[in-house]
Amino acid sequence: MTQMTKTMDWKELASRVIEGYEVTRDEALAILQEEDDRVLELLQAAFLIRKKYYGKKVKLNMIINAKSGLCPEDCGYCSQSIVSTAPIEKYALLSKESILAGAQEAIKRKAGTYCIVASGRKPTDKEIDQIVEAVKEIRETTQLKICCCLGLLSPEHAEKLAAAGVHRYNHNLNTSQENYENICSTHTYDDRVETVKTAKAAGISPCSGAIFGMGETDEGAVDIAFSLKELDADSIPCNFLNPIEGTPLEGTRKLTPVKCLKLLAMMRFVNPTKEIRISGGREVNLRHLQAMGLYAANSIFVGDYLTTAGQEPVADWQMIEDLGFEIEECAL
């Protein structure tokens, strides 16, 4: 335990961040290594920053698993990868009608952002064209923001998505550069960075985050936060590993609810103005402390994830109301 950790005034640091100060790596590391019994002080400080930029609003996002399984990549956390034996549904890209129906479901769940996610290394020209047609119709008939997550992205495909009206493109860094080869061998950390940059170059808002709990060190978690800061990701999903049976990371449980809260607080301090989203694995990792995470984060997924179930939307709505927060106005 460092002396910095023992003596840090987190509220004072938060006030400095609001005034424009950028936390150092040592300060970010101190957040993760703070004593558990000071986590409420950490969250109170993180909330000062969150409130400055987002008030008490909570953004809701909904995922549609538009293409499931059939992926040639060997990502160790993913039930859809070629090395996974998890019993999941496998299907090609959904029809335009199914994607449109998903948009209506997103509105029913009070989500403001609809996330179209497809498994695979990268989309084909045909898949891009099909998604573009669906996105155009959704944009014409709703106020939903559209995020796509389709794998590695070429400049040509990025331009097509941007022209169709896609607001955001998600491609997570997932883990630190140092740890990446322990998670995946079929593509590199640099491939992921390049895709985020490609989306941004096309005028699409970059969405990129992490999956914590995959063997990264505290220093590695800090590296992720600063890498996302350098990329200037507008939206940062913070996933917590749900070790799905049948995946290489099956049985890996390295996180506690309090550690998850520290990770969210650290991400808020490092990226104060960005949308911090509590994402996959929140129910099984934060458990009864889910609500506390919203003192640092300002966004969640509502409903199910890709191949795992999420909390019922009504429970999320109630959680937000119980905090005295409010759902950001959803699309009509």
C-alpha cells in the first residue's frame, strides 16, 4: 500500500479534476489500491465529477445479437468464439425486419441507444449493406441513436455506416496491451486500436472499453483507462468478466463487487467527461452493489447481453428511481 493511497483526499482530487486537472497514473493506481472501507469516499468523489457532466441522468442502451456464433476468432472470454463449447444459438445475420423489430423493443425498454452487434472477425459487404438499409429506416422512423459493433472495420465500410446515420461504433480494447496475447491470438491489440481510429476518421463517435477480470494487473487496468483516454473514446463500456462455461476463461473469478466499484471510480477520474457504461457481467459481479456503480457511471445496458441474460428492465428502472436518478429522455 502506497503512502498516496493512505492519505489521498478523494473529494479534493475530484474538485481539481472538475477544474481541469488530469489525474496521473499513480493517482489512478491509488484508487484501485485504496482500502475497501474507503470505497464510499471514492464513490462520493467520483459522483462529484459524474454530476458535473451528467447530473443525475442515466442513459439506457439495448443490444440486439444480430448474428450469433460462427466466429473464427479465439477470444478466451467469448461464448461465440471458435474455441468455445458453450451451448449457444448460432445463426447468420438477422433480417432487416428483425433488426427493425429490435429497435421498437429498445424504445419499449426506454433505451436511447440501440446497439446492433454481430459476431465474426469483420463484416462482409453484403452484411454491411443489409445493416445500412435497416439503420436508414430506423433513423427515418425513430429518434434512437444507433451503435454498431461488427468487428474489424475497413474505411470503406466505416464510410457506408456513417452515411447511413450510425452514431457510434463499438470496438473494445478489452484488456491491456501487455495482457492481450493471453486473451486472443487470432488478432492483435493494435488491430483493435486501428478499428477505433477508423470509425473515428469516418466521423462516427468511437465507443471502446474493457472487460475487467481477465488476469490484468491493477497497473494493466490503469493502462486500459489511459489508452481509452488517448483514443478519446466518447463512450466507455466497463464489462466485468462473466466466466461462461465452455470458454477458456471458464471458472475465472478475480473480481469482488467492491473492486468493480473501484474500477468504475478510476475510469471516471481518468475520463471525467466521457460516458461510462456499466456493461456485461454487472449482475454477477456487482450483485447487490449494482446501484452504487451509478455514482461513478452514467449509463447501463438494459435487458439481455449477447448470449447471457441481464436483469429485467423493470428492475433497472426501479433501481434508477430508488437512487433518485432519472432515465435520460428516450426516443419516441
